[in-house]
Amino acid sequence: MPLTIISGASQGLGKTLADKYHLQGHDLVLLARSADKLGEIAGSHNSTPIREGQTTLPYTIDLSNIEQCKRLGKYIESKDFKIDNIICCAGSAIPKLYQDLTLEEIDDGINTNFRTTAYLLHELLPYVIDKGHIVLTSSTVAFYPLPGYGQYSPMKCAIRALADTLEMELHPRKIHVHTFFPGNFASEGYIKENFSKPEITKLIEGPSTAISVNECADILIKEINNGEHYIHTDTVGWLLACFSLGLSPRCKWYLIPLQIIIGILGTLLSRLINIYHRSLVE
């Protein structure tokens, strides 16, 4: 049966995905720093198996720590695990104007939003089966960094670049690389972010209703199964991706002509949008 490894699995999107994949009969290895939360999730899964022999293993780890990630790789090797899916969900934002951030908060952004994914994939990719799936979680702000996300968006741009690199490097093994660009969804992290979010960030983002974390997870799973490279949760995210096509993977083949048209319009209009947003900052 499939083995799925999920990082950031103690809460939010990671936990919701873990519950959904459990109900699909997957064996799971759940990664996070919180041993208590992981233990509760694993206990719930293992007491309600969907099939005989199904198991959920909790593994407490700081994925921004090189030595701990190396030990995880050795653990996977010692168990002779063959990984079908890796889903990288660890991450969080501290929305503040850049000069209001502390150096420690900037460092935390690098650790939480980039190193957790880069280190994990480096150590576990040798154990992913050919034609397996890996998911890197970026963000809509990777396409248009907004004021207030200086601690967050640069790392999500880096995740996008890493995913594009791996998409080409892993092609000989037919490993499917999916990059997830969610908009706002109602997780614990989203609620916390709104406490520090600057007013200018709220103004440019505009009024929006965050989708539920359950809906966010359903979209991701559906598009993974559809083989989509870039996965979005809303139209705004998809439009912003069209504005910055470059050499990145395209969406569904029948939408590529529309993407190109929107990309051309975006070239003409995006600078005007940027000028307007600058006027709001002033």
C-alpha cells in the first residue's frame, strides 16, 4: 500500500492531509516538532485502521536541523521504506514591515519556510519510488510579493525555484513534482498571522474570505491525482501565475492558449497595478 510522508503534520493543512490520506488507506510517517500532537494523531489513526496492517508513525523532528534530517534519512533506510508521496507542509509567516522584523524572525522565516523543505527532500528523495509524487508548498505571494511579507515571500519564491529545478532533474525517474500555491485558508497559522499583519498589507490584499483547510486539502489531493504541476486554490493565484509564466511548467494543456493571452495582458497591465499599489504605500 502507498507510503506517504507529510511534514508540518501536527496541525493545519498537514494534519488535515494526514487524516484524509489515512482514510484512503495510506501508511503514513508524520513529521513535526510537537511530539504530543503527533502522538495524538497517530494514536487516533492506529486505533481506527481502514485496512489490516495500516500504520501511522509519528516522528518528532526539527526539519531545519541538518543532523536531525540526516538521522531521518538513516531511519527511512533502516526501515527499508519505499516512499510513494512526500508532501512538504511545514511553514509559517510573520507579516510585518521589513524594518519592524527582528533578525531572529527573519532567520525563523528561512528555517521554517525553506530549510524544512530543502533538507527533507535532499535526504528522502533516494527512497521515493519512480513515478512517485513530491509536493512543495509555496504561496500565491511567490508570484507577487506584497508589502508586509518580507519574512515569508522570498522563501516561497525560493521554494518555487527549487520545485522547478527538481521537476527537470527528476524527470528521468518520472517522479511527479507538484508545487502548491495556496491563497488564504483558515488554519491556525492564518489566524495568528492576522494579529501582526500591517494595514497596508490588508489594504492591498483586499477583502477575501479564507477557504477552509478542509477545502484546501481537497483541492490539493484532487490536482495531485490529476497530475497538475502548479496547483492553485483560487483564480487570483492562477492569474498571477499567468503573469509570470517564464520557463515554468504550464497548466492543463487546453488552458495553455488562455494562459498565454493572460500573460501578454499581464505584461501590459501589471506595471500599472504595481504603480497603483505603490501609491497606496505612499
